[in-house]
Amino acid sequence: MYDPSQLRTFLAVAQTLSFTQAARRLGLRQSTVSQHVRRLEDAAGRQLFTRDTHSVELTEDGEAMLGFARRLLEVHEQATAFFTGTRLRGRLRFGASEDFVLTRLPEILEGFRYDHPEVDLELTVELSGTLHEQLAAGKLDLVLAKRRPEDPRGELVWHDRLVWIGADRLRLDADRAVPLIVYPPPGITRALALEALERQGREWRIVCTSGSLNGLIAAARAGLGVMAHSRGLIPPGLVRVPERAGLPELGTVDFVLVHGQRGPASVRGAADALASAILAGGDRLAATRSRSSRPPRAR
């Protein structure tokens, strides 16, 4: 009933919320992406997206289709691997950004290990900038991390906006330097936050530096200051800083998969399989939107 190619296209659009970005990811024409989505909607008998010239959003039926599409594709790929007799082997060095510590990435990795038990998966969790450096040095085979806006490398997993977050009770004084909670260099969100404040001419001071996301979250929950973070990954207990605080816009950020230098065929096959699993389940990496992710009302 549901064509796997149409399901893959649906997932790509759902994760990027862009027909253009989905077409780039899949190597298809935008008209083909639109056709796949339309045919899937016809097969389901439901509208999966609401779209206009400015935005693309999932409908309630589209949200429901996400889970079905993932499971259908997983079963399709398992059946294909079983009947073709392909079994991946070897060591795969995978690097994931600190941003994904509190997401459902472990579920995706668990599924990959179940499907490919003979792949020895080595996981490195680091800052995005550090992971890109290790990949360039040949120390990693595949990286899931942020990239800077001007960086063309990588396959887009999803696109998000950076926002300022902090404790709900935190109040910023416009006449005092902004208290910042940041990753150490070469953290990408650190650089973007400092650049935004410099452009605005706003004074700032660093009140906490940690290479651990949990360390940053603890400082933010304690009310020490604010931090720049992906809107879709806001941790529980923190909220967006309201616009009345006057902090500058931070822009957008891309989360991408980047392959390392091509190694043995076994490594390429394992890296491609893990990349496919992450792309298929990319929407599970973003935190569920909740009231905690919205800026508090003015009081």
C-alpha cells in the first residue's frame, strides 16, 4: 500500500520541513518530492502536510504517519538484508555532538546494533567543532553534529533555530553584561552567541564553561545565566528567554551527517547503514515541543 521511496521522501520533508531541502538530501527534483508526498497522501487518504509559500508543517495525520513510516522502512530494510544475505562487519567509529545526549539517539543506535550485530560500534561524544576536527584527522568514520551556516559539508538531518534559554525565574538587567553559559572553544553555539552579542554591541561575561551538556544545564537551572541552544532540543526545566529581554537573534543551525575519508568497503557499508538509520529516525532526535520550550508570558 505504501511505497518505500514515498515513505523516505515523506520522512525527509518531515525532518527538514522543506521540500527544497528534502530534494537536496535525496538527490531528487523538487517536483518529484511533491509528487511522492501527493501519492502518499492519496494512498493514506489523508493530508500529511499543511504548506504555503513560506512554511511546511505536519498535520496530526502527518505526525501519526511518522511512526508508521519509520517502522515500515525498518521492516523493509531488514527483509532486504535477510534475503540478499548481506551482513555488515567491521569497526565503525561514530561521533555524536553533545547536543544529542538527552535525545532518543540511543534508541536509534540500539536498533542499528540489533540489525547489525557484527559491527563493532565505537561512540565518541564531543563538541561539534571537535568532532569535525577528529573527522578531518581520520579518527572518526561518521559524525552527527552541528555545522556553521557557511559550511557546505554534510547531509542535512534537520534544520532548526537557535534560541536563548535559561531558568524561568531568571531576570536580565539591561544595564549589566549578559551572563553567559557556554561550551569551551571550538563550540559552534558559543561562537554564534558571542558573534550575535558583538554585532548588537551588548556587553557579556562568561559565568560558566563546561564541555558537558549536563554541566551547562545544571548551571542554567541554577539561574546563573543564559545559553544559546537549539529550539527543538530545549532540556526540561529550562525555557526560552522572552523577547523583552532584548537579546539578539541567533539565527539558524543545521544538524548534519558527515562521512570521513573513504576507508575499507566494510567501514563504508557500516557508515552508510548507520547514516540511513539516523536519517530515517531523525525526527526522534528533536525534543517534543512542550510548554517549557515557549518563552514565558510578560508579567
